[in-house]
Amino acid sequence: MSTRIRATIAVLIGATLLGSMGAWGRAVYRFEGDPMVVVTWRAIIGVAVLAAVLAAARPALLRIPLPAIPFFLAYGFFGVTLNFWAYFSAVKYTTLAVAITLLYTYPMFVTLFSALCLGERLTRTKLAAAALTVLGSALVAQIHEAEFLRLNLRGILFGLLTGLSMAIYSILGKRAVARYAPWTVVLYAFAGGSLFLALGSGPRLLAAAGYPPVAWLWIVGLALIPSLGGYALFTLGLRDLPASQVSVIATWEVVTAALLGWLLFGEHLTAVQLLGAVFVCTGIAWIQRAE
């Protein structure tokens, strides 16, 4: 199996894990947990576990030069903290469908930025594949049924900021994996992100001490499986594939989320959503051929 095929499979599995995050989140929020507190502990637990595993198995991966620390702090802030904050703000000011749709504009951002910043080829096929996955994601998120009266400038700006911050995560991640192992990149990106998330949450973090043990089991699972596993496989793909290709493949996440909603929670899948899933799959296959 070629490196390119292995990397594509890794990104698809990572997107599947990331797509399950909503199902994990539903399990946690049954206990009325604060969403920002939960995502902060999710990041902290992910960092602690990954650091412990690397210290035991491959301690060399923990070492980075001091000049790299500002880079990883910026990476964590823009790619993790800003992404979480912008997404929750977008959901606050507009509908969930609009927020998800604007988040999945990031393949277009990545395609453009990777040409400007990474020297990747910008072709009509790449742009068309990225646009098709954005359209497919919008249909899966049911943008056609959104409450358009709640479309407002703040909601749109926060939604676009979510997509932009995810694009920054991809571009900075592509630069980072050129110098460091993917596990090192994920560890320090999450470390930087959890630092700023903890500062933003402040004393609210202590409220999690009152969560029941079963809630903590779900939080730990959320931290290790969809979060750490999903981001690690996404980053692994960045090492071996162009960033624009990885971003398009990763839109499989929104299809996974819709399928899990149907399988686990009995949510209805409409014909338009299925059409959107076909668009996403077509875009993924299209960019594979383009590369």
C-alpha cells in the first residue's frame, strides 16, 4: 500500500472519529456540563495522556527547541482555542446549520492559503472539488431549513472565523510536520490550546469537580477517542498529503456526524442530506484524482 493511500485512509478514519464528537458530547451534556468547561478539560486530559504515553514509549518526541515554543503557542491559540470560541459564538448568534456550514468553508480557505503559503498547485479541479464538498456539507447540515431570520453579521463573522481558524490549523500543521513528528505536533498544539482555554474558563473549571464519575468517563472518552485520535490522524495525513487534499477529505466528518445521528439517535435523514453526502464523497474522490 502506497504512502498516499495510507495517508488518505488515516484522514478518513480521523474524520470519522471527529464526526463522532457530537455523539460523545451529547452523552456528556446529559449531565448539564458547561460546554466550554468540557472542551477545556477535553484538551487538558488529551495533553496529559499523550504526554504520559510519549514519556514512557518515545521520550525523544517530547523534546522541541525553545525557539519553537512561540510557534506552538500561536498554533494552539489560532487552531484550537480560537476555533472552539468562534464556533460556540457562531452557534449563539445564528443557527447550528449555518454555523456548521460556515465551519466547512475551510477547504476553500486551505486550498487558497496552501497555494499562497505552501507553494501547492492551485488548479480548477482542486477549487471545484473543494467547492463541491462545501456545498455537500451545507446540504448535510440542512442549511436549506435554517432559520434565516437569525442570519446576522455577528453570526456570519464568527462562523467564517471558525472556518478560517480551522484552515490556519491545517496550514500551520503542514509546516509543523515538516520538522516534527505528528504526535509531537498534536501534543504541543493541544498544550497551547488548553493553556488559553484554561485561562479563558478561569474558576469555572473547578465546577467540573461536581460532575458525577460517569460524566468524567464520557469526558475522558471524548478527549482520547474523537479528539486526540481524530486530530492525530488528521495531522498524520498532513505529513504525507497536500493540505488542500487533506481538508477536502476531512469533510467526511460532517457525513459521519449525520449518519451517527440517524443510527444512534433516530434522527431523520432527508433526500437532500443524502444528496449532500454524495457531493462530499464526489469531491473527495475528485481531488484524489486531481492529485
